Amino acid sequence: MIEVLDEPAWRLRAEEHAERVAPWIEPHLERRRRGARHPVEDFLFDYYAWRPGQLLRWHPGAGVHLMGNVSDWGRVSGYVVEDGHAYADAASVEEGLVSRTLVLLEATAARQPVLGCFGRHEWAMVYRLKPEEVRHSSWPLRLPPDEIADVVETGGLRCTHFDAFRFFTDEARPLNAHRPTRATQIALEQPGCLHATMDLYKWAFRCYPVVSAELTADCFALARSAREVDMRAAPYDLRDLGYEPIRIETAEGRTEYLREQRQLMASAAALRTRLIDALRLSLSERESPEQCSAGARDSLPTPR
């Protein structure tokens, strides 16, 4: 079923989207101009390959056709203008990317969550390093190196996410219960993982233009929350930035982490379902673009 938006409706949605994401983008750009860095707020812009301007631009995603003055949409990457309406071209996405992403998201959604990692992946990233080798060396560690090592060695490492595991120190990797690789990602990725939650944002923007700007922004917002929990549970002391640590080295801290992890997992499940639906829709449009376009034209008013 094609949703049709007249010009006032889609322009309003574009304005609302810009108002929503601007408070995330503007402080980041200001810090970048000053040469400053924020280990929580800047992470999603630094780590993921989606520029602030791309996040700011509204677009409707698959299954939506725009009416009115849509000529400018012909210059928007991934969109086509035909017979007075503009829509996302499902065939513009890299062939196979949507299918591979869909398989990963469906496998993750079907798997039982693995809880109890307690965010020790960040501890494994500084395990047995010299102070000058630590990634976020601008910020102090909460505990001395020997106590950090004790948390890693006695608590155990249960990381299932390849893109977290690959940043483990050489000494930490053998201590992990799993050996995640890119090839085993579909077999290991599970819904309790904070990094899998953050990666929903990556899958959303990588499947542009068939995933809408609103859904991409929803994934970005959840990724920001996950990153905050991630760094609060890390061995860094970020209290000067307003982040009270989740002291996972204590029983109370582990209970707090589990509570936060479960809340993020529930929010991620809803977004993962929406992403799956969007990707399935885009695949149906890609497989029968003529039928989709014809059906849309039949349902659209005559342009004036």
C-alpha cells in the first residue's frame, strides 16, 4: 500500500525532522570547529559513516510518494520523479545489501538475548595497556590498571559482537568466551548486545533511501542512549561531563547495568521490527517496480 503525501504534509514532516535532529548535530559541529571532542556525543558521528548533513536531510523512504512541487527531488540521490510524483528508487540500493541486512536483523530478532556481559567489552579495550595507549586517553580511568585487569579476569568476557571484539587488546581476546568474526556475525549477533542496538542506526542509513529519515533518526536516538550506558559502564571517569558511572565492578552496579540493558533491548526490538518491515517493503518494490509504480499512479490525484 502506497502512502501519498501532498506538499504541505511532506514539507511539515521535513521541518519537524530538522527540528528534532538539529540539537544532536549543532553541538557536534561546534565542537569540531573548536577542535574539541566528546567521547559520548560525538561517537555516532565519528564511528559511523553518515555525515551530519545526511542525517539532517528528510526523506520519506520506501512506500511513500510525494506530490506537489517535487522537481527538486530529481536531484536527491536515490529518488526519482515521474508523472508529477517523487519516490525512493529501491533499485538504487547496493544489490544484495538489503537482503543481507534483512537476514541479519531477522536472525538477531529470533535469537535469545545474552545478558550478563555487563559492558566489560570497554574494559577489554584497555586491558593491560599503557596509559598512553588508551583510546580515550584524554579522560582518566576510574580504577588503576591492576583493578581493571582484575575485573576482566575474574568477571569474564562474553562479547558476541565482532566490531566490539576487534578493539580488544591482544591480551584480552583469548579471555573472551566467543571468537566473533565478520563471517560469524549472523550466527552470533543477539538482541541483548548494546552494540547490536547501536548498529540499528548503521543498518538504517546504509539502506538509504528505502529507510525513512524518521526511522533513521529513531535509531540514532536509541544509539545515543546505548552509547551513554556503554560509557557509563566503562572504566573511564566521565563525571565532569555529567555521566555518573555504572560501577559494574560491584553487585549494585551490575544490577543497574542489567536494568539499563533490558530497557535498551526492549526499545531496540521495536525498532528492529520496523526496520525489517521497511526492508521487506523495499524488496517487494525492487522485485516488481513496474507494478508498484503503476499502482501508485492509479492512486494519485492528477497533478495541477
